[in-house]
Amino acid sequence: MEKRKIINVIIITGIILLLVVVFIPITIKRRRLEKELRQQEEIKEELIEQKKALLREKELLEDPDYIEEVARKELGLVKEGEIIYKSNRGQK
């Protein structure tokens, strides 16, 4: 009877060790994958925001009034017959 108890304890201990050896790496891998998933979701959200900004910019670039405004401010574009007056006030 004593021998049978020892064999049962050894078998149960072996099964427990086997389960620990199998489940610890699986748990570690699962946590790593969950962390990677969160990182990828954050990247996805950033890309969605960038896409929205680019679509807004595209809409503006298709608007002739916006294009004219940018051309006037940044490139100094004037329409035919317009006269530009520059003031030196406030400049030192």
C-alpha cells in the first residue's frame, strides 16, 4: 500500500510538472501577443487619424477658392488688373 501511495504521488507530481511546463510558455506567449495586439491597435488608430487628415486636405486641394487663397498668401499670386499695396508700418 505504501508503495502504491508513493507511485500515485510521483504520477500526480509528474502530471502537475507537465502541466506547468506546458502552460507557462503558452501564458507567456499569450501575454506577449496581447501586448502586440494593443500596440497594433494604437498604430491603427493613428493611421485612421492620418487618413482623416489627408482626406480633409484632399478636399481642400479640390476647392478652387482654397487653392487661390494659398496661391495669394504663399506665392504672391495676383489677378490681372490687381495692384498690390505694401505698407511699411510696424517694420523697423
